[in-house]
Amino acid sequence: MSRFPLLAACFALFALAGLAASLNLGAPLSLKASTPIADLIRTPAKFLGKQVQVKGRVTEVCQKAGCWMMLVDDASGKSVRIKVSDGEIVFPKDAAGSQAIAEGVFTSIARTRQQTIAALKHEAEEQSRAFDPSAITSDSVIYQIQGTGARILEK
């Protein structure tokens, strides 16, 4: 009896198992349903201070400490940052392009013009992007999720 079919079957099973693999980070996901990112952005006051779950494609990850990632809903084009305290959860720096599910408390941060410039300059440096501070002309409010747990799915 040839061993080739058995070896081929084993490799196929390992390949399929790899496709379904995911990386769980932080606290286990607990909510039964996800909130569309577009809903968070359209009516942020409705969700402030509440535990939410979102799904989307990772577009960016903090390349210094892995302390945040951006998720975009491809259907709407809307995105939200998932932020954690440094070292609490470390998002994989190569996760961009992966699908992810994340949970946490939806929050807002009011920033003066100077704080906005400093934050955007810092982000641009982390991501090796150009930044023009003269483009920032006013104060800002950002919305993000203070992350408690996430699941990164294979690309």
C-alpha cells in the first residue's frame, strides 16, 4: 500500500486547519452580536460608554508597541481604532489585511488643535507617513474602542 495518499491527506488537513486558525488576544469575546462600524460613526452618542463588538479588516497596527489597530468595514468604508494600554494586549504588527473581531468600551476623546497635531504627528512617525500640521485647523473629537479582547483571523 502506498503511503502517498495518507501523506497527502495529512498535509491537506493541516492546510485546512491553518486556514481556520485565529489568534485570541486579551479577554474572551463575550457579546453575541457585532455592531456595524458605520453605526458607531453615524450615531456615536448612542454607544458612548457601552461595551461593543466590531468586525472588520485590519488596515493598520501600531508598529512601536502593538497597542492599537484600525479596523475598517469594507462594505461602508468606515473605520474605528481599537486602543489598549501598552502591554495589556499586543496586536501583531503584521496583522494588516487580516479580518478581526474586537470588543471594548466605545469612548470619545476631545483634543485641542495642538493635541490633535501632536497625536497625528506621532501616528505619522509610527507609520512612516508624511504629515502636514498646517492641515489641522481646529480642535477634534475622536472615537475609539478601549479594547478588552480581540480575535485576529488568518489572512
